[in-house]
Amino acid sequence: MLDTSPLNAVVERFADRLRAAPQSRLQRGAAAEALELARELSLRAQRLEDPNGEAPARVVPDAGIFTVGDQVAVAGLDLAEALRAAGPRQGADSAKAPSEMLDEAVALVEQAEVRAMR
């Protein structure tokens, strides 16, 4: 089973920073950046859980600037769970390995945190 603790750690750190951020920072773009991240993490989890795209995509709603920390946390933990449940990909034409997707997700969260908190 894939160790997703690096993703869990960066997601929790960013979520905590968002929860503690002043309203002015959230309004200056941190909340928008976080919502975009939560939506992307959610879509990645959905693709892992439904690789054939049979279910309609569910979009993380804009529930306000004070909820984005929780939205990032939930979406990130959902993706971590989907990555743990994903089996190794086989065949030359298959999707990326879960470990590659994990690395990409960690980088995505770290980059969003830098943009949101500058």
C-alpha cells in the first residue's frame, strides 16, 4: 500500500494556515487559490475512483472564504485515500503510477500554498 503521509502532511499544513489566515489575506486571493486547489484535488480523486468516467464529475462548491481550509483538507485526504486504494498500473498505455500521482499532488499543494500565502 502506498504511503501517502507526505500528501497528508502538506495538505494539513496548508489547511491549518488557511484556517488561521486573516480575512484580508483570504480576500486577497488565498481563498480563491485554495478553492482551485481543492477542486483539482477532488477531480484527481474522482478520476482514480472512476477511471472510466461513468459518474458525473462533482465540483467542490464555493462555500465562502472561511471554509476553504476545510475544503482543502477534505479534498486532499480524499485523494490520499484514493491513491492508497489504487492498485499498481500495468501495461504501457496505462495511467501514471500512484506514486507519480502522489508526487504531483504534493507539488501541487506546495505550489498553491506558496501562491496563496505570499
